[in-house]
Amino acid sequence: MNKTYLAGVASGFLGGLVGALFIGHFTLSSVIPRAAAAAAPDVVVASRIRLVDATGRARAEIAMSPDGGPGLFFFDTKGRNRLVLGLYSPAESEYPFVVLNDTHNEAAGIFRLFGGQETPVVVLKNKGADRSILGLNPSSTDPFLVNYSTDRKKTAVFGNF
């Protein structure tokens, strides 16, 4: 055998041993997390983020509405939208709101801000129709309560709206 060949095999063997010792001493986990952390983004950019349950059904979603308002939507196990937290569109002054939906996907209760003084208003509904509205008058900030009968006749209990 050639001396050069034996020297090559011996140096390859020794290089492998040194490499194995080096990797054992400086594991990849001690080097990679720092590099990965430096490259990790601080912000996730998406137009929609969906949370699904173990069966793959959507249970919550953060999304932008077509008119430009962001919302957080919660769905029951049958896929019905039951709760919405969000902001109205820029055209509606981006007032915040909370909507509770019934099992027919109709709003049953709305809590929102309204008007130039951003006064709070609670709207109670049945089958899509307003039945009772309680809040502060958007122009005077005086409290009011109005009720609506099933034939849509308005009765003011107190205040003006």
C-alpha cells in the first residue's frame, strides 16, 4: 500500500473523531435557536386567521370584513356565528361593537358606541327586529330606554332617542 493512501485514511479517521467530539460538545440545539430566534418574525401578516377544533371545524376567526372593519368571530360546533367582537367600517366611524347571535345567525343583542360623543347603546332584538334599546342619547348624553312592540310601535319608557 502506498504511504499517501494510509496517511489519507488516518487523517480522515482522525478528522471524523474530532468532528464527532466537536458536535457532541457544541450541539446544534445550542447554536440553531439563537439563529432561528434572530430570523423569527415579530409580526404575522394575514387577512384571516382561523382557529379549528380537533375535528377541523372553524371555531374562531380573526378577519377583515369586506367594508374594512376588523372582527373576531366565534362559531358553535354547528358552524353558526354566535359572537362577534369588532369595529365598524371607517365609513361608520370605526365604533367598537359586540354582537350576540341566536341559533338562526340573527343578532339578538348588540352593545356598541354611537354618535359624535361615542355614547354606549345596547340593542335587544328578536327575530331580527329591535325590541328594546337602552343607552345614552348621542347628542345630549341623557339616558333613554325605548321599547318596540311586535307590530313595531315605539314606546319611550324614559328619555329621547
